[in-house]
Amino acid sequence: MESILRAAGELLNTELSGPVDLGGSSRSTVLRCETAAGGTVIVKAFTNEPESLRGFTAEAAGLSLGIAGPEILGVDLTVPLLVMADLGNAPTLADILLGSDPKAAENGLLAWARGLGRLAAESVHRSADLTRLWSRYDKGMPSWGDEPWIAQRATELPALLDGVAGIAAPPGLAEELARIGTAGGEEYPAFTPGDTCPDNNLLTPEGLRLIDFEAACYQSVFMTAAYCRMPFSSCWCVFTLPDGLAAEIEQTYRAEVVGVYPALAEDEVWQAGMRQAIAVWTVDATVRLLPRTAEDGPLHRTRRPVPTRRQLLRHRWEMASTLEEFPAFAETMRLLLSEVAGGWDVARLPGYPAFESRGRVGRFGHRTT
């Protein structure tokens, strides 16, 4: 702790004190510190593990683009750590969705979708800048844009089906996953902080502010848009959304990116891309979580309410089982539902607490207090 404060203070040419742990991860320590002038800053220090070093480079490069997130005040490549402007104690989108105010949750989701769409649109022509910044802060790990993680997940799935689920992959599955590819990453790339989950979005008086750029990269706009529909493709804060609201937040994001990618105004193009992204994220969730379902458990160590691994996977498989343009993939999902999830004694994934049925019926058919 002392070495972190000292290194961060030297970056800012001031003494830092009173560190408050904001809850980082196994890869990083995040502290709110007081400056000698009476203000506060956020210090994020990383370990020397490979994935932590990649997270440091991604965060430093992504924030240095200057198009989203807190202002970056200093970077120490040796520790390594970053010092950022303090955005305050605004609630996160997760706080709102797990709360009891449906209107605040609705407004928060729309602000989130609009903010992500604007970020994507503003970033389309900045990929060379991110590459340059990655080189500046490089710690020897490939960027997420250079990491073929989607193809790796697709390669891992058949063996996982056979070894963990006891299911033979239907003929044609590998070919379909190859055809799905990056869900349009070559045709419609845009910048993303990478982890756009509800707890990484602050709803400040000045509007939406994004935090956590450890997976910053360029990827298909559909991969981000899928967070609106699934919802929150790679996150722990996953419950179901009212149908009308889910469609509106998706359209809100789409309206922002159509300006830079006019082809996305065509429903046929948009829907095809969304189906591909849902498939990609479902493969990702299956590979990550299925080996951990022998015993069920919550998706987050401390936050409550939270779904379990089994609840989330069943929800993902149910949605993906409707992707009939990929028959082998849809059949795989149905097999997982019957042969694996069929033996799980867990409740269905409920709605977000903010939209739970109580009081009067609201704008999107859910009930509000």
C-alpha cells in the first residue's frame, strides 16, 4: 500500500494519504486517495501476472484515447499503475437495476445504451490511435484485438460438450461457428471498454461515465449491442428485462451507430449480426461456466441478489436455441437444455428487482410501485 501511494504521489508531484479500498480484483487494487490540496484521485495498481499486465496496457491505452471514462492523470509503467480523476460516489447501473425504482432503472438503461452507441460512433476512425497507445504502454501481452479469443472458444466447445456434458457435437457445428466468426468485427468495428457490465457504468449528474477499461479493444458493434438483448452478455448482473424495454435500449444503441455504418439501418443486416453476436457470447459463457456447474453457486462473491451459474446458462441456452439459421448450433443448445439443464433443480431467471411485479402496470407492461 505504501509503495503504491508513493509511486502515485510522485506521478502527481503531491503527497497522497487516506487510501480507501474500492474493491478491485485479483488483477488490480483500486484506491481512492486524498491529495495534499484536499481533493481525491483514484489509483489503480496492477499485479505482474500476464492477464493483469494486459489489463494495465488496455486500461492505459483505452483511457488515453480520451473519448470515454475518467481523465487519466498519470501512468507508471514500472509498478504498474494509473492515476485517474475521481468521478465521485454516483450509483452504478447495477445499483439502480437491483434497486426498487423502475423509472430510474429505465432511464439508466437508456442512458447506458445511448452512451455506448455514441462512444462506438465517435471511435470508428480511432483504431490506429489505440494501436499507437498500446505500443506506448505495452507490457509484452497481445492486445485483445490481436487475441483470437472467439475462435479459441469455438475450438474449445466440442471437447467441452463431449467431456463435461457427455454430448456429441452435432454435424456441422464447427463449420457454423467458423461462419459466425467475429459477428461482423471486420465489417463494423468500434471501440469498447470491453467490460460494459452494469457495475462499470456510473450514472453521474453529468451523465453516463464508463469505468474499467481492462479489456479495451475494437470489436463488432453487434458484440456490444447484444448486451442490450441478452442482456449483459458477459456479466454477473443478469436478470430478464421487460420485452418492450429490451427492444428500446437496443434501438437506442443502434440509432447512434447507424450514422457511421448506414447499412445497419437495414433490418436484415442488423438482425443477422445480432444473432451471430448472441451465438458468440453464448459459446463464451458455456466454455467459461459449464465446467463450474457440477455444483451451483452465485455469479458474484458478495453482491445480492445475483443469479447462479446454472440459472444464467439455462437462460443463455434458451435464447440461443432459437437461432435456426444455424441448425447445428441451435441443436447443440437444445441438447444442453435437455441433457444438462434438464437435471438442474433451479428457479428460472427472474426479472430485475427494479421491474418486479408490484403496484401498477407501467410503460413497458411491467408493474411499478
